Amino acid sequence: MSINTYTPGVQGILPDEYGALVEKPVKELSLAMKLGTVINTSSNVYRIPMLVDDVTVGAVAEGAEITPSDAKFDENQVKPAKFAGLTIISREMAEDSSPSAGEQVGRSIARQISKSVDNALLNALSDPNPAGLGSLKGISKVAAPVVYANLDPFEEAISLSESAGGNITAWVMSATTALEIAKLKDETNSNRSLLNTDMTMEGRRQILGRPVYVSPFAQPDIVYGISREEILTIVRTDTRLDVDKSVFFTSDRVAVKGTMRVAFGFPVEGAHVRIQNASE
């Protein structure tokens, strides 16, 4: 018996247009998508305009000539990097018409991609990874003590961000650091924590009213203060799934590859703050 293109079931559920099965879960799972402003683009390079100098403004006498001046602009060119995940599934699952099967495959690949994206955001990785917070030369810096005794470093971070025109909207740290800070009390022999608890968000921890995000990719000696308006998560619109039924022909399995292009833009680097352990 021959199997033809019209044979029921052989079409599978994962054509290229099912890229949403990857992109949607990544946006749900990735910390980078939550912390920044997501920008979707179809361009290979995304250009971020940078205001270098403002127009000159000053007091003038009534009827006096106003001296003209120009604002000076520059631009930061960001090229989204390709993140790819590969998984192998059975032919039966690939040919299953149930939407849940496709969602499972897409979420499996999305988990791989979201982890890679977050790792790139919170560290300084080599090419072809995009530049992340760990690569910023103009980021504001605060030296924290070897062991936290209070929230003074976070107060300083907020002040530095505001001085640069930013506003800290979130803190990102490792689980170890989060636990250390969570143990801080408001005074000796007290059980009251210095951290605020947002009861509307399942008890999410807050530091000075800003939510705390824990990531396995955050270094244990570093806390990042993020200014949401000054971090752009740039996503190319060509996210896709590719299916190959030939590479594992002898085992009757199917290779499913997901690709997504992401990069980060930081219009004002000093609006973000790196709080680092003084011992490092």
C-alpha cells in the first residue's frame, strides 16, 4: 500500500507557520520578556535613536533674539541573535492532530530558548550571543558589603538610576542572594522582615516597593536593578518551527527545530544598576 500526500495523518501538526507555538511560551517563560519593553521587528538590524545633547534653552530678555541650537542624535544598532532549540519526537506525536501535542513540543523548545535568552541578558557571553547587562560599560554601580546588613545598597541604586533619568522597576538576583536578603529583620530580636510582601501577587517579595525576580543565571554576588523603560527586548517576527522526518529515518522519529531571534537594547545604560559584593 502506498502512502500519498493525501493519506490522512501524514501532514503532521508542525508546519512553519506554527512559530507561535514557540514564541508565545518563550514570552511567558522568559524573564527578559517580563523585565523589558518587547519590540517586534521584521528588520535584520533594529536602530535605537540616542539623544546625545539637548537643545540649548535659557532665559532671554523680552524682545531679544533667541539663539538657535540643534539637538544631537546618535543611534545604537542592535542585531537580533538567533536562539535555536532542537527536540526529537516520535512520528506518532508529529502526526497527531491534537493541538495539545503541538503545544507540548513548542513549550519544550521554548524552555530551551527562554533559558538561553535569560542567560544572555544577565551575563556577558561571547558571540553569537547578544550583549546583555554584564556587558554594559556605562551601567551604574554600587558596592555591597560581603554580607548584607540592611537595604542601603538598594536605596543607593535607586538614587543612581534616578540621577541617570531612570526608575528601578525590578530587582534580579540569585536564589542564594534572595534568601540572604529575605532573612534581614527590621531590628534586633524581631521577626519582621525588611522585605515587603505583595499579597496581590501570591506573596511576591519586594525590596523598597520593587518586585524581586530570582534567576538561576544571576551571579550569586550580583544584583541588577532594572529600569523597564530603558531596556528593550527586541524580537524578530520570523520565529518558526521546522520539521525533518528524514534525519532519524531508521528509528521512525522526527526532528523538530525551533528558532527565535532576540537581542537587547539599552538606550540609557546608567539607568540600570549593578549591585556587586565588595569582596569580588
